Amino acid sequence: MKKNLVLFCLLTILLMTASAAGAEELAEDDLLELLPNGKATGQLTRAGYAVMLSEAAGITAFNAELPPDVPAGAWYAEGIKNLIGNGIMAGYTDGTVKPEKNITRVEAVVMLNRVLGSPPLSAEGVKIAGLENYQWAAGPYTWCVKKGFLSAAQDPSGVITAREAAKLLVGVFGTKEQGQEINQKMERAMKQINAWHLDGTMNVAMELVPGAVREMPEEFTGGMNFKVKINADINKDRGVHQLMTIQFPKTAKVNLPEMTMEQYYTTEGMFVKTADPFTGESKWIKYPEGVIPDFNTLIKGQNSFVINDVQQMLHYLVLDEIEVNNAQCYELAFYGKIDDFNKLMSLINNMSGSLNKTTRVWEQNKGLIKSVSFMGTTAVRKDDFLPVSVDARVTVFFNRQFQGEPVPFTSMRCNLSLNYSHFNGDINIELPAEALEAGDLPLEKQRPNEEETEKQPAQ
């Protein structure tokens, strides 16, 4: 499990550093023209909103069956198929979606938020009459009102008009072009940076399957939360040095000490030093060759990691202009959702053209993670487009079983807050001599797949 989580962290790094996909400028009239004549000015149906949302968000066709109340030749069939297949539109208990039924404002926002990912906290200072009946939608709804995409004076349970929906969708997705432009400028600026420092915190909440872990203290039967302090130096030529201090929860019966983990990631490989929980002795271990991409591929070559399928998972929006550490900055929002994690793993396999030794290890991890959604904000300096800080929220949902065994966790939720500093500073990464003498981390033995099992002689 530990090795699998390390691999997930590497995937997160790749996603956070990849370029965003390009998008054409979005206009309200373009969305309204998708509706049949006479339907672009009145109240909106679920069918009409499905078509508009599918177009605005750039959701591609998905191999999904149409509900029984959606004719294959209907003008809205493709839009509903896209939303149904991607888990954005939920049907009724009888399997129908009622395409001709009017859609309310709160329903429209909930579908929109399924595209954006996990909902943020409610926007401060925003009060909307009637929203108290929809607490599960308060976060995304108040955010849309605060940004001016919806009116606070309108009833959340009221039917949304086509014009309102167009304004909402253009407000949310119409700044993607500017956001992508700023993100690309930030990437170009970072290409000129050879070294920098990162520090911050990561709060992690692991939700356990009830009864899945035996002898778990009563206080932790529902899950476990812990906090990680991060301090890292990055030098593109020398490597990455990271110190992490893990603070475990404390209760009346459980008092786990802090654990410090030191990590080097260089051209020689990845080395980790942790304390033995039984003896307190610290020792270095090395991740075997092929478990992770080599340093030159992942760190030095990350800016050239351009895969269209990965790009389409990322979206950037401009939220505001703010001041951070006496610097004028753009506040840039990002969001994305990965529903086909196995597909992403396959893309990572091919990131350098041929990673034969790595492929088998990546294949072992297929099936562990069901989906990942992430969203957050980053502050980018207006004068040189260098990042100042990033706040991200990542939610990982695990499959119920992995390699024939039950997975004890249902989800992992991470709140990550990092600060950037010391750009092109004097940052020297030197791998300790004792790390080079470390033994390899033992790996789990891969279970044979069905094809290999058939080739084995009968016992």
C-alpha cells in the first residue's frame, strides 16, 4: 500500500506540471444556438442543459447506453449520453432521466460541480434565501453567486432559463482561455528557473471501510487524519531533497510519536530514510530501478511531458487579482477529474517512449484507484508569472478490491498548501554516502494474470 501511495503522489506531480488543453473562446449565443428554435429564450429543460453543459465543458462522447426515455435520434441524445457516461447526470430510480422536465438552478449547479470536482466551502459573506434547504449544494452555489454567474435574489429551487444557464456556463468556463494563457506563461517562466524551495503542509484524511482493519483503536474505526509538514529543495540538475514530518492524531488512549521521513530523488534513484517503529533506528532504503521513472524523465523532462489526453483532464480559470507577500498576483483556479485511472496509468507508462522495466510495476497498481478529483487555487505573480503559492484539494476514491483482496480504505482526502521561494537560489543537493549503500526496498510479488496462469503447467 505504501508503494502504491508513493506512485499516486508521482502522478499528482505530473498532472500539476502538465500544460492545459487549449479551448476556443466561449460565448452565450453560441450555447443558445444549440437549442431548437423557440427554446433559447424560455425555461430550460434537463435535455437542453445537458447539451449546453456538454459543449461548454468540452465533454467528449462516452460509450454509454441511452436511457429508455431518450430516443437515439433526439437532438439532445448525444449531450445526455455524454453526461450519463461521465457520471454528471443521474437518472431516476426507474432508469429514466426525464429529458423534457424543467431543471432548477440548484440542479444545474450540482451538475456543473460534478464536472469541476469536489465542492469548495461556502463563499464568505454570501447569503441566499432558500439555499438552507440545499446544504449539499451550498459550496458551489454560493461560489457562483459571489462571482456574479448567478443572482442572489433568485430562488435556488426556481427553474433556470436558457439565458441564465448560458451566463452561468460562460462565466465558469469562459475564462479558461485566459487561465490557460497565464498557466502557460507560468510554465515558460519556470523553465528559466533551475532551483527553488517549497514548504507547507498536507492534511490527509483516510476513510476506512467499517470493520476492514482488525485491532484498530476505537477512536480510529471511522478513519484516521494526520498532518504532514513539507520542506523541499529542488535543483533540476542535482535532484530533490525533501523532509517530511508526519503528525499522527492523539487521543486519550493513543499517542503516536511524530515520524520524520527524509527523501532524495536524484539521477542515482530515489532514497528514503525513516525510523523503525519498533527499534527507533533510522536507515536508508532505495526504490529499485524501474519502480519510478528516472530523474531526468520526471524532473528535468517534465516541461516536455505533453500528452493531449492528460491535458484534457486539466482546466484553469482566472478568479481574481490579489496581493500575496507584497506582490500583485493572479488568483488562478484549477480543477480536474480522472474517472478512468487505468487509462492514465497506461499513458504514464509511455511517457518517455519506452519504460519496459517500469511498465510491469505500473501494471501491478491498476485497479487500486477508482477515481481522483482535484481542485484548488494558485497565486501567480503578475510581473514575472512565477508561482507564489498553491492550495489544492485532492480526493482519491479506491476500488473495493485490489488484486483479489479487499481494500481497507474507501477514500483519501488531501488538503495541500505550499509556498514557493528562493528561485534560482544557491540550492545544492548532495546525496549522503550512506544512502548509496542502502539496500533495495522489497516489493510485493506480482500475482500472475489469467494469461500467465494458463501458460503454467498443471500442478
